[in-house]
Amino acid sequence: MHFLHGNRRLHPSLKLKDITPDMYQKFINYLIDDKGFSKQTVRLTHRTMYMAIKRAVKPSKKIQANFCEDVIIDTPREKSEKNKVRFIDYDQIPAFLQTAKKDNLLYFMFFCHLIQTGMRKGEAGGLQWSQVDLSNQRINIIQSLDYSEDLDSPELFGDTKTYKSAREIPITNWWTMQLNSHRIRQNDNRMRFGKDYRHDLDLVFAREDGTPIPKSTLFNAFRRLCKKADLPTDLDIHSLRHTAAVLLLESEAEMKYIQDLLGHGSMQITADVYSHVSNRIERDSLNKFEDHTWDVFSS
């Protein structure tokens, strides 16, 4: 049985203890993508391998861990669907935001914030006013809300997704004004609820009593708003982060800037995910090419 490392096929005598999960995943991908085996055949192969390695781990303890754990078995079509970047098209954003504003101002603020900043849902949910500098128009992203934790749990605010996800980002003049107005409205709630308001959480996006907006509430609200705005049914809240990235690309922002704003681990991740995702970008690029080469081809 051959395992792959990068584009190189490793020697069949490779020791089990030297095989990594990444190498095994590449092997599974090789069976599907290159060899063309059916998903059922690959599942049977994986099952056999998994059980064999499980015995090597326990009880024999010949190796420390089962490198077959958490493998993903997807057909090329399934991989393509999972990797497809879904976003709200430029021309449809106003309808979505207007619908949200009419429905509930808090939802408008939360969803518009994701489009404005490219933040993840958990990052926005866990954002505290102490991390927002309206004077200098900066947001310091240092944590993420764990929606599964109790309000008084010390684990309510966890780390960002990766080391690079902890970042400081700028915000526009318009969004700074919107956040300032939002804070004034929220202060009214603080006074109205008094000691019953969760001042200790200090959340930017919170319910009237200062508690986090439940994940299920955000999910249901987003689905309802998309339906009202006649948006595609395959969108999810994470699509708003993609929408932010596409808007940046369409505005011809530098790829490095987009990487830093989104907190991607490398520029290559940003480029791989977002290149060629917008018809607007494609059209503008083609128009620029035609303008540049008009004299060449029309002579």
C-alpha cells in the first residue's frame, strides 16, 4: 500500500509509526481522485485499515495513535461543493440589509458588522466594547464566543480560531458612526434594566438584557431574512464573511490586506479561496485586459 507525501509516493516499507494523518488523508484522496475508486470501495478500504491500526494502538501499543482518525472521504463533486465560496452578490446586499433593518435593528447591526469587517460569527458574538476603539476606528479581535457554554462559565470566551485569527482591524467611517449610535441605544437598555443587565459581559452585540444572542436565534433570523430578500437558499451566516472578502477583492484591495483583515494563516489561503469567485471581478479584469491590448489586436 502506497502512501503519498506531497506529490511523492512513499516507499511501501514505510513504518507505521512514521505515517501521519495528513499522509493518510492524501492516500484516501489518491484512491478517489486518481484511481477513480467508488466511495463505497474506499470506505471498505478505510474500514479495514482503521481496524488494523486500531489493534496496533490498543492493546498491542505498537504505535501511539491511530492516524486513520477523522479522515474525510469525499467524492470530487462533494469536495467541490464543500469548497465552494458562497456569498451575497454586490447587487443583492442592499435588499438584504434593508430587509434586516426593517425586521430587527439588532440583526441588522450584527449581520452588517460581519459584512463590514469579515469577522467570524463567534468573533462578533464575543466582541466586547473594551476591544472597540471608536476614536481610532480600530477593533481588537482577541476572543470568540463559545455558544455552548453557560453565561457564567469561565470558558464562555475562548481563543480565536488560530493564532493568526487574533488581530487588530480598521473600520470605515460609516461603520464607526453606526457602532456609536448602536452603543447609545444599548446604553438606554443598560439604564432600563439596571442591575439585571449583564454589564460584566460588556457585549457589543447583545440582547436587551446584555446576554449573548443565541446561535439558534441568529441562524433562524438569517434564514428568514434571506427568504424575505429572495436570496439563494444555500447561504449561511459564514457567507457574510465571504461577502466581505469579495467586496474587498472587487474594490481592488491588496491580497495581503485581505489576509490580515480576515486573519488567514497565509496569503495563499486567501488567494485560493477567493480568487475568481465574482463575476464582477472577472468582468472588470477582462475589460482591463481588452483596454490594454486593444491596439495590439485591432491593428
